[in-house]
Amino acid sequence: MVSRKCILIGGTSVVLLVAITAVVVFTLLWSTQPGCVQDSVCRPDADMLDYLLSTGQISRRDGLLVTWYHAANSQKEMEAALKSNILALEADVNVEGLHTANETGVPIMAHPPAIYSDNTLQNWLEVVLASSQKSIKLDFKSIKAVGPSLDLLRQLTEAGKVQRPVWINADIVKGPNVPISIEINATQFLALAQEKYPEATLSPGWTTLYVPQLPTVTYTQAMVEKMQELVGTLPQRVTFPVRAVMARAAWPLFSWLLGQSDRYSLTLWQGSSDPVSVDDLLYIRDNTAVHQIYYDLFEPVLSQFKELALNDTRKRIYYTGSSLVPVLQSPGGDGLDVEWLVPKVSGRERTATIIFPDREGMILLNVGLQGSTAGNPVPVVLVSGGPVLMLESCLLQLATRPGHWAVHVNIVDPAALRPSLNTLAHLSSLGNLPRPVWVGATVSHGSFVAPGHVIGQELLTAVAEIFPHVTVAPGWPEEVLGSGYTEQLLTDMLELCQGLRQPVSFQLQAGPLSQSMAGVVNRLLASSPQATVTVHDSLARSSYATVRAGLLKARALDKTRVYYRLSQEYRKDFLADVSRN
């Protein structure tokens, strides 16, 4: 008979052996996990697409290629997620025993109403970090879980174990259809993130409730602006989780939000029973750069969407208020690649047709008014030496034109402004304006008041009242530019455009720009993250030599946010200059 002492010794040995084995196995997991070789992307503050591309998990920087595993909370779900080919794990963090006598303060992996779990955050992180290269998104369900969780992330990061992007999510703004405030305190959440773990990509969202009986209810301007107020000055990357079923209806708001910072992206997510439209998803993809949107969707919607989205031959539909990216300009691409094209008109007035150049680019339409003394003035496209063509007819012909293009409606006659905007709004409502639209004019305002031009405030008021989904393109009268773009001219234009929700492309003449003080272009670009500058030759053209200095001056300052509206002859000369330099 074996003695009690031997049994105790033997039992202790078994326990010790199990503990040693666990340590060895865990150590081996750390030492044998796939490596991340680029220090710049193997970090918690890295861009997720850069990280996945660097580690060979995706082939290009496209948010559609990132796949998501939902609610990898329990040990069983965590293990299943780790065995899958999913690239990013999404898990929910709560506090053990929250709001009960058994509350411990320990972060656990559980989605409310669950307040207990077989998996702590510490165990979850240690296993996921040791055995995979998968990216991490932690969804916080209680403000009490945030501080201890970020402390744990800090410890693991300082130990060199967090070599991948980390996203932290919380719904911090009251959103659509939610009758009461259930959001996490925004001030506390953001303060804890800055204090304890500023490396993380922030994923601040809105509380939402989808009600099938109210399918048109969506995010409001106040909701989106509130979010921008909260995070606009923070240094981190930010990805806003947006309920996909509500995104299309609020697209003008989210297009504006994305335009506020190149740190921003959206993550479109689908509720388990949300009837998400593939057409809506395609519309959003068409109007953004592929790295700006992540898609956290269920099957079969994801596969249906992906099949169509990756079809290069499908028809695109663009938002009229979109920037020229990606329609005519690649993300970070050269503004000089965008060419302004002037169409011709052939035939008699009643049978006139417009002839477009056989290239892709920005179609410039100079618009006046026919029958301005009659009761129903008609905006028309003015073409030198040819018959006039109604703006509506021109745009309808343009709508059927394949390829990549946008339209710049330049108001020549002030009386044509509101009729032109009415035409744009009407065609857009019918789906016949599927490309970005600029509405511009030489304006009269402040220190550059001049007769015969559109009143500056009237341009902005008419756009806001009739068709706000455009880029505004104001310019200064040529007759006030004898001394170039002076301080007062810039100040008055910037004050006029201050606070605009629309993107603005300031129209600068190259000749006067060459005579101007330094910093004109930079000051205009600094007025808004959405601002661009378009440099053009004089209306009374003389020679390329008179505009060359201004063009090169603008070119030296910014290549991405400066465009060039030039005649074919001047463009050819400028391209030759650029290639030599």
C-alpha cells in the first residue's frame, strides 16, 4: 500500500509537470508564431491594411479584402476563430459580474446581457497574440472595462507582444432610432484611450436601432458633426463603424466626414437581420478610395457584393458631391493627370448635339441663359462659334457617355445660376447625373466687388437652397488682379467660404498668381481638408510664357490638391516643362 506521503509527492509532481508543460508550450507559441518583419507596420498603431499587406495576408490595400470573425468571445469561439482563415477578430469586452454583488472589475469576453464568461481578456489576448497574426478589434460594452483592458494592453505592448494593429470600439454618440441614451460616456472613453493606450486605432460609433417600418430614418447631420467634434483633434487613426443598412441615405454626411481627415475610414457593419442592399454597398465603394472602407458583413451579402465590386466592367454611379478621387484621380495621385475638356456643338439649334472629346476628364460647360427676359429662362451651354445647346440636353447626352468623367458647370451669366442648379437637381433626382459635379463662377464680393459677376453670397446661398451636393468653384474677377492675389483678396474669399460643408476648389489665374506673394496656394489649401485649387490660364489668352511662372509656382507646392484647367496648347507646353523639371 502506497503511503499518503508518496501520494502527495506524486500528486505534486503531476501538477508541477503540467505547469511546466504549459509554460513550455506557451513559450513555444510565442517563439514560433509567424513573424512580422517590418517594424513600421508590426505595431499596435499601424494601419491595418499596411500590416496585412506586409505579412502577405492581402494582395493590395483594399478594405474589402479584410474578413471579420464576430463575437470570438468564449474559449470555444476563440479557438474556432483562430483556426479559421479570417484575418481580423472582433470580440466584446465586459466586466465580470457587472452591476451585481459579484462584480470583480476583471475584463471578460462577453456581449451584454451576459456578464460572465469562461474567457478573460487577459487569456484571450495571450492566446490570440501567441498563436496568430490576426488583427484585433475590441468592442467595449461598459466604460468600467476600458481602463483595466487598456492597462493590460499596455503591459503586453511593453513586453513586445503586441506586434499588430489594435482597434478599440465603443458607441459614444446617440444614433438613429435610439429613444434613450445608452451610449458609453464619450469624454471618459476618449480620455482613457489618450492616457493609457494612444497607440490604438479608435473606432467610435453611434448607438443604432434599425426599424423596418422606418427604413428611411438614418444618421443626421447633428449626429455626424457631434462625432467630428469629439475626435477631430485627436492624433490617432479613426475608423467609424456605420450601420450599412442606413449608410446610403446619409452618404452626403459620411462623404463630408471622410473628407475631414486622411486618418479616417469607415467600417460598414450589418446587423444579423438587416436587409442590406448590394447596390447601396456598390455606390459607397464607387465613391471612396478602396482603402477608406472596411466591410463587416454577413453572407450571402458579402459574397454577392464582393463578386460585383471586383468586376472592373460594371457600371459605376458616383455621388455628385464627391471629390475627383477615385473617379479621375487615384488616391494620392497627381492633379495634373486630370484634364479639363471643352466639348463642341454641331447641328442647328433644334437638332444640335454635343461632341465630347474622346478622352476622360473634367467636362467644362460654360453656361449662360437663353430668353432671360421671358418667364421661363433656359440655361444653355455656350460654345465659341457654334449653336447653343440647352444645359439639360447636354447633361442627358453626357449621362450616357461611358468612362470616367466629371462635369464643371461654370456660370458665365449670373442670371443662369439658379436655373442651372434647378436643372442639376432635377436630373440628379431622376438618376441622370451619375458623376461628380462642380458649380463655379467668377464672384463679386468684399474687396473684389465687380459688376457683371455672380454675387459671392448668392452663389453659396443658391447652392445650399437648390442643390447642395456639389463642389463649389469660386474665382476672382480678372479686373481686380492687377497686383496679383493680395492679402485682402484672399481674406475676403476665405471669409466668404468659411464653414461651407461642400468641398471648394478655388479658381486661380496663372498670370496673376506669378505676381503674387508667397503662400497663396498653401493658404487656400489650409482653409479646409476638402479644399483644392484649380489654376487656369487667362480668359484673354496671350502666350504660354505669361502663365508659365504661375503654373510652375503652384506645381512646386502641392501635386495632389492642385488641378490645372488649361487649353490643349498650354497643357502640352506645361507637361513638357514638368517632364524637364
